[in-house]
Amino acid sequence: MAQRKAVRWHIPVFLAPAVLVYTAIMIIPLFGTLNLSLFNLDETKTRVFVGLANFATLFGDPRWSQSFWNALANNAWFFVVHMLVQNPIGILLAALLSSPRLRMAAFYRTAIFIPTILSFVIVGFVWKLILSPIWGIAPGLLDMVGLKSLFAPWLGKEEYALTTLALISVWQFVGIPMMLIYAALLSIPDEVIEAAEMDGVTGWSQFWKIKLPLILPSIGIISILTFVGNFNAFDLIYVSQGALAGPNFATDILGTFLYRTFFGFQLQLGDPHMGATIATAMFVIILVGVCFYLFAIQTRLRRYQF
């Protein structure tokens, strides 16, 4: 008689708390937002089903579309700055810190990672004070090295404000890709490194030819995390530039646009239905980006795993 297979009851028991919490704070609000985006109020303030009409308004009505496309373009630039500055610097720092010849590597890792644990409120206000043309220390520091002529009110000019905030965000979070890449470099088998050294491949040549291809999957993960994080950004812009994301909406991103629309601001009344429509559009944008990574990029990066 065949032995009956034991039922592993401990698996659902241990998973249940996490599933219940995740469902309560993520899944239910998500479907609530999707449902809210399909309704609106008529002339009598009665809630009626409108289907995709809110999305047609958001994308086609000039009163909404101009602000939406401006916020989306700013969000895309915010992401591009992080991809072109933060992640390459993180990879470079990880490569330097993984060198066995570097002294005090642990101190450098800690110093670079500390800003990531700081509050957005602290970072926003501190950098706003530093860059202030009236009482900030940035003009004085540039004057000390003879570069005061390069100073400008970067947070007050439309052409500089968004890039400045993106670079502040890079300064705060460069420690995350650094630590992830550092861990990936340490996970490379010693046999691979020894074989490369026996073939005469050392130093930066070893990094570019041996280590970099092996950590490409980790770089891919960092890239998609950067994408998701940047398209959910809100705190730094709000703290530094306010809900209106000045000057003249030059730093307005989808997060601040959603905040003003959903909750209202100053003389603007909140519109939960259009706010939910913007939130749904953000969800779709992030979902498309994640799916593109999973099905078009990750499958190609698997060949580099060991």
C-alpha cells in the first residue's frame, strides 16, 4: 500500500499573516482605486459609472492633458538622470570598494550608505538651505575655490530645478546600487577570479571583461527598482518645491500631480475620481515597464548567471 503523502500545513500557516497584511494594505486599495477611476459625479453629485471616460479626459482634455504630459515628461527625465548618474556611480563605487587593496573600505561603505537612511524631509530642507542664494553655504564654498560665477539659484530656475532635485536624490540613494553591486561582486566564485589572473587579466581589465558581465543580472534588478522608485517619487519634490512643484510646475511629476488632484490644494478642490484615474495611469506605466523588463530583458540576462 502506497504511503500517503504528508500535507505540509505549516506552509499556509506561515504565509497567511503576510498574505493577509499585503492584501489589506495593497491589493484591496489597488482594486478600490481601479474601481474609483471608472466612476464620476454628475450634475446632481450622484456617482455614476463612466467607464474609460475619465482616461479620455485625462489624455485628451487640454485642462488635464497638458499637466499630465508635463508631469510624465518630468518623471521620465527624473528617471533618466538616475539611470545615467546614480547607477553608473554606484557600480564604480562598488568596484572600488571591492578591491582587497583598499584600506578603510567598511568606513567608506558606511559613509556613502548613511544618506539613504535619512528622512526625505531632512534631505529636502537641508539641501534647500545649502542651495539658497541668500543664506546658503553653496555660494561661499564655490567662492572659496574661485567658481562663484557658476552659482545660480538652481532650485528657482525652471531649466535647472528638476535636474538639481534629481541629483540630490542621486546623492541620497547612490548607496543602494553600490551595496547591491558590491554584494554581487563578492558572490563571484574565487575560481573565476583566479582563472582570470592566471590568464593575465587583472585590475580594471578584469572588471570590464570578467566581473561586469557576471553582475549584469544584478544591474538589471537595480535598473527596474530605479524605474519603479522614480515613477512613485513624491516626497523630495513636495518637501523642496511644495505641492505646486515650482517654479511654474517645472518639477511637477506624477506623484505631485496626483496629490493636487486627489486631495486638492489651495483654491483647487480635490477630485478623487480623476485622482484615481491618474493613480491608475501610474500603475499601468509601472506595470508595463516591469513586464518589459521581465519578458524582454531578464530572459537575456540569465545566460550570465552562474
